[in-house]
Amino acid sequence: MKKYLDFLIKGIYAGILISIGGIAYLAIENKITGSFIFSFGLLTVCMYSFNLFTGKVGYILINKINYLLELLISLIGNFLGTFIVGNLIRLTRFSNYIEIAKNIVDVKLNDSILSIFILAIFCGMIMYIAVNNYKKGKDVIGKYITIFMGVMAFILCGFEHCVANMFYFSIAGIFSFKVFDYLLVMVLGNSLGSIIIAFYDNKYNK
């Protein structure tokens, strides 16, 4: 039981840190600078070994079936972390961030399911590459560069990251059946993208 509680707690912390990165992105008008600072979230998740779903799902190929439960608990923790931070920020003076988040959310909810799924796949690919290189890369500088470049790439390209979007939906205060449908599609897309790269990494890149 303690093991699963640890998964949840590490997932909550990951959600909180990704949310802090999201706040920084909303606060900075320049998208390039904002996406660079957003990288703080993923970098600290990797440094502290917190459970971020998009950083873990690719490893499903080399783990036993019970790893699915760890992923699910981590995802729930990610949602709780982003929900807590998003709603706490709504109680502060940062009301302009709420409006910016609403504009971001509107774009996503007016997109098609297929488009969201495809964009989530590409994000999943980037996330696996960034996290896996941080874990296994021998070049110290390269480990960090991959994190920053990976996050900047998925944000500037407009790819869909399910946990980051949990934060945007939370701070925007927008939740509905459609939102959860779209989040599910993002989760599936991120998972597929990550697994596609992980498959190559495990089979051919040894």
C-alpha cells in the first residue's frame, strides 16, 4: 500500500512542478523565452525522480503488467497536482493568467479529436527522447540540453502534452465531459508517441 501511496505522491509533485513551468509560460509574453523557462518543470521532475506520466509511459515495454497500475496512479497524481496549483492560482492576483489560459484552452477544444491525437503523438515522442536521454545520456551537457530543447520544441510546435493541459484546464476553470474526452485522447496520443520511440530504442538502439 505504501508503494502505491508513494507513486501518488510523486505524481502529485510532478503535476505541481509542471504547473509551475506552466505559470512561467503564461507570465512571459515572448513564447521562446516562456517555453525555455517552462523546461524548469520537466528538468526538476527528472532531477528529483518524480512520477510524470509522459516521462514514464514509454517504459511500459520493459516492465511487467503491474507497471500499468503505477502509470495510472502517477497520472491521477499528475492531475491532482495540476488541479491544486491551477485552482490556487485562481485565488491570487494573477487574473490575467486565467484569461490567457482560457484562450489556450479554447484553441484546443475547438480542434478535432484526430488533430489532438496526432499532435499528442508527436509530443509523446519528444518526451520519451528528452527523459530517456536525461536518464541514460553520458554527456552531462547533452542531458540538460535535450530537456530544454525537447520542452521548447513541443510548446513552440503546439503539440499536446496531457499533463500541461491539465494545468491549463485547471487554471482556466474549464472542465466538462468534452474536456475529459480530449484529455483521454491526449493521454493515448502521448502514450503511443512515447512507445513508438521506446520500441526503436529497445530493439535497435542497443
